[in-house]
Amino acid sequence: MKTINAAVYETHGNPADVLHVESGPWPTPAAGEVIVKMRAAPINPADLNQIEGKYPVRAELPATPGFEGAGMIVEVGTKIKGLTNGSLVILPHNVGTWREAVAVNADELVVVPEGIKPVHAAMLKINPMTAWRLLHDYVDLARGDWLIQNAANSAAGRAVIQIARELGYKTVNIVRRSELIDELRAEGGDVVLIDSENLRHAVEDAIAGPPIRLGLNAVGGESALRLANCLAPGSTLVTYGAMSLQPLKIPNGLLIFKDLRFRGIWINKWYDNATPAQRMEAFQHLFEMAKRGLLQTKVEKAYPLSEAKIAVAHAALGQRSGKIIFEFAA
């Protein structure tokens, strides 16, 4: 009997402790489904949080993790139109991508155009799409307008830099390590600064006057407060991550005297609420950039699925130079 391997956890806990790889039967497509043979799947913080039991959505146990990934269609079920074997596709966030093959509802797949490698396609769905929505859904910016973000060296932060540059927006990018300054400038960051207690004055000196109406927060805590203090009255701070594990602590004065707006985004919820046409409209822009060599998330190391425990332990380390991913044989 034909089988596949999949990463599985049967209880919540430290991913390196509770995750294991087990064999199971090759999937069979139901009506309206296709079989996708996985090519690449990243390990994102949300994946680790879900295994730990800290994510807002808990899968029914035992479960296979993996919110993101890309693979090739290798078998098409009945009642399928427009999809053929050999097509590279991006998978939905609810199937568990850390497995060699999976049956997926055809309507939930996004077909990737030629010219984009599987490893890059596998990482377009969460961070670049989050960046795209952050720059389109909260503040109507015009060419030449400024925005500010912390965690600018993260995958989402780098996507913000590249997409903002395409749209004509200017970015102030906050990091914690000086060695990242030249790197992010080379990627298109207009201003790159080290986070500090004097951030507001450093930003004022760097951009010399124009208001900043959009802030993007992936850290929380004091870092988010420093971003808020850099914003013009009536501006918006959007939170999409909480790397510091600290809550936002917003003084009353920022609400009363500056009338700041505080918003949040969970990209999985956007996917759930968007129509197929809305999803594809956004992906078309990302695909065009990816075909030109942009939005290619840096990879520090690729692991085979058989080394899942080592891979998740590596992904949990701080100060990496890129993503940790699973790669599957063609």
C-alpha cells in the first residue's frame, strides 16, 4: 500500500518534545478534491504556538501542523474544472502542510504562475499577504507618504519594505541590531534606526518633518508605545504580532490629545472572509513581484520532514538569518 509521512502531535507542549513523524495511507481525493504532493512548507511562529496550545485556534488532536506551504497537483478527483496535474499551488491554512501529500478542496487552492519556485511560493501566503493588507486596509497613503514599523528585519517587515517601495511609500524601519541597518537599506528601507528610548527624536531628525500616519507593530510592549509616540495625530497603529509577549500599554494622552487608532490584523481571518476573487486579486500583485525576484523570504536552513524535531527546535531560536523550512522531494 502507498503511504506518506506526516508530522503529528497528540498533545500540546514544547514542539521538539511532542512532535513526531508517522506513516499513514496515501490520501484519496473526494469529489471536488485534488491530491497535492508537498514541495515546501515553512515553520512559522504561529505553527509553534499552535503546537504549544497558545494559538487562538486549536486543531482536533492528533493533528498535523503547518499553516503555509506549496506543492504540485498529482491527482485530480471528480467534478474538478481548471486544475491539472503538475500545477504548482499554494495550500489553504487549515490542512496541515507538514506532510508529504494531502487531499485538498480544489476551490481553496491558489495556482502559482510559472517563474516562481516552490520554496518561494510556499512563503507568499502569510507574511507578504499580511504586508499587502497592512498597506491597503487601514490608512489611505499617497506616494511619498511615510510609515513606520518595528521588527523590520522579520519576514513580514521585509515584505513591507519591498511592497511599500513598489507603491511609492517611504518607510522608517526599527530594528534592535546595528548589523541589520545596511542590509535593510539595501532591500529598499528608506530609514533604518535602532530602537531606543529616544526613538521619536531620532525619527524626527531622520525624516525632517513630514507626518507619519501609519505604524505597524509586531512586537508589543514598550516598542509599540515608542512607535505610537512617533505617529501624527489621528494616525493608526496596526498590530499583527507580539514578539515581546508584552501587551500594548497606551497612555490616555495618546487617545485624548492625539486621537490615535489602534487596530489589529489576523491574516487567517482575512482569508476566511475574503472571496476567491479578492484573494486572487491580491495574489496577482504578489506573483508579479515574486516573478521579478522580490518577496523571496530568506531561508537559513531546509530540513527533510524526517528531522522534524530538530527543525522545530532550530526554528524556535532567536536571531536567525532566515526561515527554517521543510523541503520535500520533487
